[in-house]
Amino acid sequence: MIENNIEPVDGDIIYETVKYAKEELEKRGQIFTPRLVAFLTFSTFVPAQVNTYTTAAFMILEWIRHEHDEIGQRMKEEIDHAPPKGEITTEYLNSMEYVQACIYEVIRIRTDSPVSFRLAGQPVPLSNEKFIPEGNIVASPLTRAEELYCNPEKFDPDRHLTPREEMKADPYRALPFGRGRHPCTGERYVKMQIKMFLIQLSKMCKMELMPESNNFEATINKKQLAGLSRPTKPVYIKISKRES
């Protein structure tokens, strides 16, 4: 029934997500139910909206802050070369590798939570013959760990591009959308929305950080457990319409 009612549409992110989930379940001999379709659709759109607008907001801030250096120029080059509205294809969005690396870096350094929580499916060995017993929650500060990243406090999108040895040695040190059996189902949707948003915003508007917000980095409370990246004071951006 499900197969007969899911028709493929070129570039349809929901169809591709459902199709991938169906194939993975069938490999494990599990049944693909209508309830799972509803869950996948919900988890693609609802949680993805939160990640989209928070990540997009910091993408704008980083773009403005790096406007006159290599990071900003490389972002601008990919965004400005986008086709006109109505002609942007999935292929072009997928080709925006540097903007995508910036998205990954924003998620790493501006994550909503400073730690990653995982349930240990088996004993996890640590140093000095110690271990975490099976069934316990493992909490680890992955996103800014000095043993995982070179200069972890620096906004450096190149760490997510090949052939950067930092990430090549262990791809699991960067988990912007999770990995393994249950990665984020909304990953493609989030990246597509952010790229489209930046393209349209760039074509329509000019942006600059207001003087009172130049040092917004200092207002971010890095010790709070939730909402790690939220500044404690408003950050003001001047947005003006581009001349046609």
C-alpha cells in the first residue's frame, strides 16, 4: 500500500528520505508502516525548522563578520553564482561545498548543546583500565574538544573539506547531523533551506553588523547547558534593500 502511494518526484526530499528509510528497514527484515512514514515526515519538518533558523542566523553573522576575508569571499562566490530565482536546481545546491562546510562549522561551534549524549550499547573502555558500563549515558563535549580539533574555538570551515587531515583521520569527530543507523532525517532539508535562504537574501539585501553588536561573541554564555550559542544581549544587523 505504501509503495503504491509514494510516487517519485525529481529532487523530492521527502520521497528520497522515505525511500532510504524503507530500504534500510527491509535490509534488516523489518516492516515499513504508515506510522513510520508519519514519524519521518514530522521529524524532517518540525525539528528541522528549529535548526534551520538558528543555524541560518549564525550563518549570516559569520558571513558579515568575515565579509572582507577569505571565508566571506568564498561564501559570496558560491552564493552570487547561483542561477536566477526559479532556475536553481538541486544539483547546484549540492555543488555549494564551501557554504555547506560553513553550515557544518556553524553547527559545530554554535551548537545548541555543549555536550553529546549517547546510550552505551556495550562497555566503553577508557584510559587506566577504566570503562563505562553498558546501559549508562555517555556525555562528551565533542564540538570544542582540543584533542579532536585544531584550534577548536576558531571558525574554520576548511576543516570539513578534503583533503584536510584533521577530519580525514576520523570522520566521526564531526557529527553535525549525526551518523550511523539513525542520522538526522532532516539533514538535506535543512541544508537546502539555508542555501536557498542565503541566495535569495544576498540577491535582495545588503547586510552589515551594527557598531553596538561588533563584539557579539563576548556576549555568548558558553557555560549554560542549553542554548549554548544564544547571546545574552540582542545582536543588531542593518538590512537594506539592494538597488535594482
